[in-house]
Amino acid sequence: MSHIGSGRRWWVAAALLLAGMVMGERWASTRPVTAQDGRRTFTDLQDREARRRAVEELGRSGDERQVTPLVEALRGDRDFLVRSAAAEALGNLKSELGLPALTAALDDVSPDVRAAAALALARLGRPAAIPPLRQRLQDAEPLVRSAAAQALGKLGDAQSLPELVNCLSDAEPEVRTSAAEALGALGRREAVEPLLRTLADGNLYVRSRAAMALGMLGDPRAIPAVSELLLDKERTVRASAAEALGRFRDRQAVPPLLEALRDREAAVRQNAAFALGKIGDETAADGLMDALRDEDARVRARAVDALGALAVPRTLDAIVDSLRDGDGLVRTLAVQALGNFKDDRATEALVQTLAADDALLRRRAVESLAKIGDARTLPAVQTALGDANPDVRASAVVALPRIGGSQVLPALLTAFQSEDAAMRSTAAFALARLGSEEAFVGVVEVVGRMAFDDVLNRRAAIVGFFNAVPESPLRLQGLVASPDALRRRGALLGLMAVTVPPGATGTFLEALADSDPEVRRAALAALARTDPARFAQATAQRLAAEPDPAVRVEWLSRLTEPRETPPALAETLRGLAREDAAPEVRQASVAALDRLRLPRVILPGPSRTLPAIADVAPPPGPELAPSLTSPLPLPPPPPDSPRPVSAAPLPAVAANEVPSAPPPAPQPAATASAPLPSRPIASTTVRESAPPGPAPGLAGSPETATPRPAPRATAAGKAAPTAVAARRLPLRRLPEARTAPVWVSPGRTLPAGSLSADDRVTRNEAQVMDYLERLVAAQLAFRMASGGRFASLAELQQQERGLEAPFVDQDYVFALYVTEATAFGPADFFVLATPRISGLTGRRAFYVDASGIIRSSDAGQTWLPAARQWTPVRSRSAG
């Protein structure tokens, strides 16, 4: 560039720099990776760490639909760390859809990606991955060969044994280590001899893994060789050998392990004590008692645990003395060990431990007393029901049936009614474990005493009990016919909780005729919750025959808008609003008409007053004064208006109904007088006090309008408004009044009982949070019953019949994700609730997981880091 001037040279350099930056940006960009459902994305982030975190988040979602974006990341991302993370995420999803991509990733240019793909294929557990994994045992990179060996061991492919044995001679120690571990996982005796030769390997980790693999195989021929490793110069090898000898569970390993109790390294002594407890030979008792005086607390803890497994009577005093050890773990394991002794000294020591300051000690003491099962300790365990720690109380509930049998039924029923959800669930399973008819009837009676809302709030415990009792629906059906009203009510509420809607509809319908009003209340509440359509039909047919006004009011209050309103329902409600003797029933009937968006009714008024709606709505505003229900002198009709011929009252008629009889011919009218001022009418259902015939109507103002037929409607007094088109209707008085008509224009207002947009959003969000609390409680109950697993939404709905809330299908969308327990963490679940129409059905999205903390975020925001960035709404759930 010597021929270019200095000024031009600067501009050329700047242009080249700018072009390089543009090309670099284009080279660095990648296509967005988008989830199939469109809700979760990670875009072309420049930050490698951000892309890796996004991939990991998709892998933890448990959603099989995320396979597609993860496969795209595995195949196309420029960074090997992101591709490795994508392979691991596909393994975590455990979906067979990721098998082809992971198999192809075994040929990736990066050894890290190939190794990650091999381990992910092991987590998928598909036999189709075995042939390509065998080929990777010949990979040039030791990292890949090691991962392939581990994967074949986890897949349990016995046909890979020769190739894995060959890997014991690999030049790299990490490959030999993985091969030894895989041979132990295969469990084939053919691997014993190759592993025995590997015990002399020069690498300490290879020797350790070979010893552990021989312990897993459990062939007694390997005990002498493994025992020799207790003298190895490396403490890691000696500790692994001690643990491996315990896996053999053979008495010939006891003498070398007793020698190992005096090893100079605490880790070796600890593993030796643990192994002696696994073997369970009484000849090791003296050596283990000596280990209770070891200077290392971990050795003492393992020793007392082993002595508890042996349960030799002469060691009891030494274990009791360990209750005063300075280390908390030693004391806890000593309490657990005492549960293996059927001795008064053990029970006495455990009862005294119930007064300890450490809640964990108290809990373990209750569990040990339950294991012993001495009925004399029942009062002490019942005292633990009032412990300040909830875990201690729960353990006491579980212990009661084992100690006291049926005599603890009252205490368990009391715990079943606790305010603590975990306590109730534990009591439910304890009651089910009793398995007696008295326990079943007792729970039914407890449920019968509960208010309906309490039954819903405690539904997890109620369902937990009845699901744990065989044939509980049939037994509940039998109690519905019991002469005891309390049992009938409890049986109905129990059926509501455990039967699949509308499985018990017939039973609920029959109970609507029960002689006891509380039983009828329970039946109508259960029917309204489980089968709204049949409840609406029953309302139309049976409500008028209900003798108790309070039950009629509750019946009406539970009437919600069904998908199809029975035609007779409106007539039933109108009849109650007109004729029921109880004013509260009339008010509830009108409220139900408004709630169901049905036309209101008009009750007949005095002969010289305008028709009035009785007990319908609040009094009119200032623009309606004076009241339309007071007697008013009406002006005579205009000359061209029809002449009324009768003053007989007519039945109530809904707005826009067509008269069945043809109108008579109009008659001449008298002179007009001054008209009344116009006032709005806000009712859609009216009653006329004039005979059938064409009503005069005006299209313009009262002074200039010409007559025309008008709808059969008139003013109402305290009518709650319903949205109607503005129109002018005549006010006519009785036939003897020859005055001109006055025209009034009905106003346009919202229906009574309707919600504003803000009210609807507030209601929906409150219902979502309540629903999430019940869902968390149901998950925790399911986990307790299933041994640590969380349920899918289908399983939850099968267990909890009330998890299908109406608003869920209309205003909010729920997604439930469940992850299984892995080596990296326990089982977990989370639920995401998003408004169907953001801003209209809800403004916030909600998130909850197994912690029970409900979090929220503005709808539309990304939810990938939900648990870390969303705002907590409720710090605990109902479960």
C-alpha cells in the first residue's frame, strides 16, 4: 500500500475493519432454535454460556416436544460445549425421538460431544444404541472409549463382555477404570478372572474399581484377593476393598475387616465398620464396640449403626451410652439402632429421648418405638402428637397404629381434622392402615361433620384415605342408606370426592328427597359440583318441592350457568320469584335469573299502580325518582291510540314475546292531558295491566311521534338492569282513566351480577392460585403414596376428581411437567399457568414447583428462568 497516500490509507483500513466486523457478525449468527409449541426459545445468542444454559433448561423441562430444538442445537451449534449440553439434555428427556441424532453425534468432530452422546444413549436405555457404542470402544480418544464402556455397562449388554475385557488392557487408566466398573454392572461371573488380574494394576483407581466390581459380582473366590488390598499402600484402594468385602456378605471377610478397624486412616475404618454391619456376623460385635471409642465421629457412627444391625443383647448398654455422644449423627444412629432391640432398657431410653431438644432425635425415637411396638409406650407417643415440630407429629401419627392398634382410632381421627395438610394426609394413610370397619365409619362421620368448603379444602386427605381402602365406593354407597343422617351426609361427600363424575349422579338425585335437610344440602352440593347439567335439570323438576327455605336458598346459590339451560328452569325460577313465601328465596331466585342471564319476572302489583318487580334489585338512582311503584295519575290516550277494554291483570310476559291472540281493533280516545316526564326503564321482563291489543308507539319525540305497534313491555320499579336496545314504551293506566300516554325510554346497562374486566382478571388469578395450591397438595399426597414419584396431570385427575375447574378450560391454560429422580437430583415437577388471552382473561402467568412457592410474572415474558426470576406470590401451598 506504499503507493496509497497516508489519508487514503487510513480510510482503506477503516473500511476493511468495518467489513471484517460485518462478516464476523454474519459468521457468528445461527438460526434460532425454537420449541415446537412456540413457547420456549433460545435465539442466536452471542454468549456461549447463555446458549448452553438455555439448552440445559429445555432438557430439564421433561417435555418431549423440546426434542426438535435440542436436535437442531446438537447438529448445528458452532460451539462444542453447547453441542455437548444438547446431547446431555436429550438424554435427560429420555425420548426415543432423540436416538438418531445422538447416534449420529457419536461421529462428531469433538471428543467431548461424542462422549456426551454416548452417556446420553445410556440414559435412553434403547438396545439400538449398542452397536454404535461398541464401535466407539475403538475411538482414538480415551475420553470417548471410557464413556462408551460406561454406557455399555449401564445398558447391560452381556454380548459386549469380550470387548470390555479387552479394555482392561487399554493404555489409558480412565478407560481401564470404566471397563472394570462396566464389568461389575454386567454381573457376569465370566468377568471374575479378568478383574482379579486387574487388582494388580499400577493405577490406584483401576485397582479400586476392580475391587468394587468384584464385590458387585459377589463371587466368594475373589474374597482373599480383595482382602489383600486392605494392605495396599493407597488409602483409597484400602477403603474401596473394605467396602467391597461388605458386598460379599460372607463370614470369611470378617477377620480382615476387624483388622481394618485399626487402620491408620479413618476412611478405611469407617468402611470396615459399615461392611461388618452388612455381613451381620455376631463375632464382630466386640470389635465394633471398641470402635465406639474411635476418635473419628464418622467411625463411631458407622460402628453404632452396625451394632444396631447385629442386635446382639450384650451390646445394648454400649448403644445406650452412645446417646450421650458429642456428635449428633452418632446420637441419631444410636436412637435408630435401639429400635432393633425388644428390651425394656431400649424402650425406656427412647421414651426419655422424646424430651430431647433435637427434633430429629425425637422423630427417630418415635420411629424406633413404632418399630418395637410396645403398647406401654402408647401414652408417650400420643404426647408426641402435640410436638412443636411437624415432622415429629407426622411420625407419631404413623407410629400410633403399630403401637396401639384400634384403640388409637380417636387420636387418628383428631389428627385427620388437623389444620396441617401434611398431618391430615399422614393420618389418612394411618387410618387406612388400620383397615377396620370402625376406622372407615369414623372417617365418614368426620367428613359428615365438615362444611362443604372444608371438604373441598381437605380433599387431598379424604381422597387419600378412600383410595387406600379397598372397595371404598361400594362401602360408601352402602352407608348412603344408613339410618344415621350424619353417616349419610359423610357418605355423599365421600362419593363426591372419590367417584368419577357423573358416576354417583343417581345416588345424589335420590338423596335430594332425604328426610334430613343437611343430607339434602350435601346431595345438592355434590351434584352441583360433579354433574352441573343434571343439577340444572333437578332444579327445574324438584326445587319447588323442597320444604326447607334455607335449603332452597342454598340450592339457588349453587346454581351456575350450565352449557344448556333446561327450558323449564327459567319457569321454575320465575315461579319462585313470584310466589315463594320466603323473601330470601324470592331474592335468591331473581339473583339466579340474573346469573344465568335469563329474563326476570314481574310480580302483580296493586290495581292502580304500575307493575313492580318485588325484591329484585337496589332502588333506582336519582334519575328514577319518584318511585314508579307509587300510584300515579296517568293521562288519557291520544285520539289515535287504541282504547283499553279490560282492567284484568295478565300473566307475566318476557320482553320480545309475541302475543298468541290477535289484537282487537283500535277505539277512539279522549282528550289528552299534560304528559308525565320521561324516565328510563331498565327491565327486560314486564307485565301489562291492559288487555291484549296493539300498543301505541312513537318513533320520535312524545309530541310529534305517530303511533305504531310496540313490544309488550312497560316500566318496572326496582328492576335490576339488563342490556336492551333503547326504545320508547307507553305507560297506560286502567281503562277508566282517559288520559294521554307518556312515553319513556329504557336505559342500557350491564346485566346484574356481571363482572367488569378488572374483576374478571382478579377472580381468575385468585382461582388459579387456589387451583395451584390444591394441585401441589395432590402431588405431595401422590408422592407419599407412590414412593417418591410425582404424577402426571392425567394421574392427578384420576386421583383428584376436582382438579378440572371450569375456568381452566376457558380463561387459563395449564402445563404440568414431571421429572424423574436421577443421579443429579431428586424427582421434581412444575406447573405453568398462562392466560388464554393476555390482559383479558389474566394479566399474570403463574409458576409453581415441588417447593410449593407460587410465583408470578407478567404474561408474555419468557419463563425459562422461572424459578429464579419470577416473583413469589404465595410462600406456601395447601400441601
